[in-house]
Amino acid sequence: MTPTRFWRTLENDKIVCELCPRHCELSEGQRGFCFVRARESDRLVLTTHGRSSGFCVDPIEKKPLNHFYPGTSILSFGTAGCNLACKFCQNWDISKSRHMERIAEKATPEMIATAAARAGCLSVAYTYNDPVIFAEYAVDTALACRALGVRSVAVTAGYMEPEPAAWFFSHMDAANVDLKSFSETFYRKLTGGHLQPVLDVLKHLARETNVWVELTTLLIPGQNDSDAELHALTGWVAEEMGPEVPIHFTAFHPDWQMRDLARTPLETLLKARRIALENGIRFAFTGNVNDWRSGSTWCPRCGELLIERRGYQLGRWGLTPEGSCQQCGMAIPGRFQETPGTWGARRTPLRVGEV
């Protein structure tokens, strides 16, 4: 039971959590919507600090991050619970868990940082469920990682209040933010949240931090894949965040409470990518499908193939050691090494105490 930040006591003696826009008001012994932040003895505590739902070494491209040290490996972990209620959740067995003690693996921040360094991982990802709700655990781990030269990546829906977001992301090196839709109605009905807080976090990341940011939008047939919404979303990103922010359009598969819908066809993802490029986005990708052309990085100036991706496996590498196009010299935004990593598509489960 670790004390948390961002809460206060109300006049009615309830405690209100101010980490995310839900502002859960708690009496003694109650838990918030996320399930992992709870009131105990007139304070708000995090019940999952030092406990994880499991660890795996992944390719960085799986997060997905395409311009953050391509080809390197990343140690991924999460806890349980979530502060959204997405009906299409594709990690529902973790995010909806109410039995953390059954799946928890002891893992202190120092254990995680050491395991990542010994496994040769360049980064650690806070993922599977949303690190927003275990922010203190994630930040403590990020501090331990930084001491060993390991970078930190947040994979998040970005549903936070401004002050906690500024504190949390100040400890992150990169983030993939799930911009689920550009519709308040979609957010309210299918996630139980709201759009504007996410947009505020995205603007903060783009304008006030050095965090490398990429976006992901899971396209759900008939829900958030209209031409009008895709134009609105990509136009907003280009104008408010900048055209250099990569966007991943990924395919939905039936899951959780939306098993009656069909998978997203490749044509829808290609349409979204085309609209993004038309609106000035320089790097738009497809995901969860087998289409290497739309999953690879191409030079916006000369059209040269810069980073070939077939699934999570890298192929041709067309960048200079400085991160520019070998053909025309255009500087490509991102975080790159002189040569790409060689981790490939492997996915290796790991127990931190055994590394």
C-alpha cells in the first residue's frame, strides 16, 4: 500500500482522487473506478506498487513505436485495472482484473531496471493496462531505469489531469498515446471517458516536453472510421501537434463487449493513411495487418524507402548515421542509433527475479 499523489480531502470527509478526470470520491475502504487506487486510513494509496501482471521482452515496434530506436528490444510490463471502460478492450483480462493477487508477480522498480539492463533492453514499457493508474510505480521504475541508462516508454490512453500529466511525462522518454477517436460521443459511449482531456495531454506533450510521441488509433468499423472523422483527427494532429508526429492506424478484432463486429479491412486502414498524408502528416502507418508498404517509413521529400518493416522485422535501412535520408539528406524526426537494432520479431517472456 504505497501513498499516492494528487488527492485531497473534501468538506464531507471524503477523499477525491485528482489523478484523472474521473475525480472519484472515496469513503474509508473504497476503491476508485480504476480499482487499484484506494482510500486507507484517511489517505489514498496505490495497491499494486511492486506487483506486476507479467513481463515480456518485445520489439519496440510492437508498442507501436516506429521512430524510437528501431529494431531494439523493450521490457514490457503492466499491473491490473484501468481508468477507462472501453467496450472494445483487447487486454481486458488484465485491465478488467479484480483479482490482482492471483496474477501478481513481485517486482520492485530496482528489480525491473536491473532485469532490463541485464537482458540488453534499451527501454522499459509501461503497458498492457494503462500506466496512468499506477503512475507512482511507473515513475519510481523510470527513476531506477534512468540510473542504469535504460529509457522509459509509456503506452497510454492519456486520460489524465494536467498537473499529474506534467509530472508523469517528465520522467518518460517516449510515449505512444491511444487517441481512440475524435468524437466526444464515441469516448462517452464506448470508453466511459471524454475526449478533451486527452487532447489537452497531447498538446502538452507536443509543445512542452521532449518526450518522443507517436499516436495510435484503433479503427472500428462503423464507429470511428468515417472520412469526416479521419480528416478531423489527422487535421487536428497536424495543426496542434505538428506534422512530424507519426500516427498508427491499427485493425480492430472482435473482443470483450464488441464481439459482434467484423475485423477492420485493410482498405479502411489504407484510406485512413491516405487521408493523414493528405492533411500533412508525414509518417502514417498501418498495424495489425500484413502490408509492409504501409507499415514502413518512406522519405516525405523524395519517396525513398527509409525503414522497411515486415511485421516486426526490419529490412532495408535507408538512414544515415545522423538519422537523415541517404538519398536526399532530409532529417527524419525520431530517436535513432547509428545502426538499427537487431532484436527482430522475437517475443520472450521473462521473470525479473531470474535474470
